[in-house]
Amino acid sequence: MRKTDRGGLKRKRESERRDNEQANMIRLAHLSDLLDEVAEPVSWDLLGLLTVELSNIVSGGRTMTGIEKHEIERRLEQIEKIVERILHIVRHLEHPHITSFQIKEITMLPIAPGFSPVYTATPVPAGTFPAPGNLPVWTSSDTVNAPVTADVTGLVATVAIPATAVVGTVFTLTITYTNADGTVATGTLSQTIVAAPPADITIAQTV
């Protein structure tokens, strides 16, 4: 009975060893895919050495020693940190970091009932831009008197002030954007709704 127990325990340990080595090989394959994105020579050297060591252990059918296991896991963690740093740099270079926005009205229309002034948001610093598929979001502090709608670029917005808007109302436009690293850039502009110009004065709206 004891012999049977020892045999079962040995098979269990052997199975756990194979599972552990297979898990390490999967991690190596995943890291290899990540390194294809950045082609980092130092990491490739480390990855190649680890692949050879694990292949020798598996093909030789021997059990990985505790020292070997610890060293391989240490190197895997080192490679993962290198890859994370490189990918962070690559993402930053592909989509420069936006720190804020400058908002201005471009149609020179009165901020008055019945008019639809148009606003643009310029990313700061100059030369930065939103990443494709990650558009800024516009909001208005008063959705009744000053509802805002953005265009497909996310950088132009129109405030359609209804004829029933209350003169003297102050509203704030806010544009918000989340960078790839999770930091948030914003821009704000406060406006006051004024009385519409006399009916005998014609102001052409820009389309």
C-alpha cells in the first residue's frame, strides 16, 4: 500500500514538473511574440539562452533543479520588465502625450438663443494628436441651454443654443481625453448666453 502511495506521489510530482516546464515554454512563446514588436537585441539573447536551457531539460527527460527553476523564472521576469518598458516607450512615440486642450469659438457668432457657435480644441503641446479610435469627449455644464455635439474628429464641437435659452446663463464646455498611459488631458471654456441681436440685423451662419 505504501509502495502504491509512493508511486502515485512520484507520478504526481512528475506531472507537476511537466506542467511547470510547459507553462514556462508558453511564457517564452508569449514573450517572443511581444519582442517581435520591438526587436530588442538584449532580450532576444536572453530569450534564446532560456529556450535552449528549457529544451535541453525537456529533451533530456530530467527533472529541473530548484536552482535552475529559480534562475529561469528570474530571467523570465527580467525579460518581461524589459518588454514592458520598451512597449511603453513605443506607444508614447506612436501617440505623443497630450497634456491639455485650448478651446476657442471659430464662427464669430453671438452666443445667443437661436445660434449655433462652433468650437475647436487644439491639443497641447503642439504636434500632439488623439490616437486613432480614441476620441476626446465633449461635455456641457448646461445640456438644456447649451447642448454640445462633437464631429467625427472629436476636436470640433457645435453648441446648438435653443431659442428658449435663458439669457445670462453661464455654461462651461469641457473636452476630456485619456492618453494611452491612462493620464487624462482636459480643456475648458466658459461662455455666457447673451441676448440675440435685433431682428433687422442679419448675421450669416457659417456652415
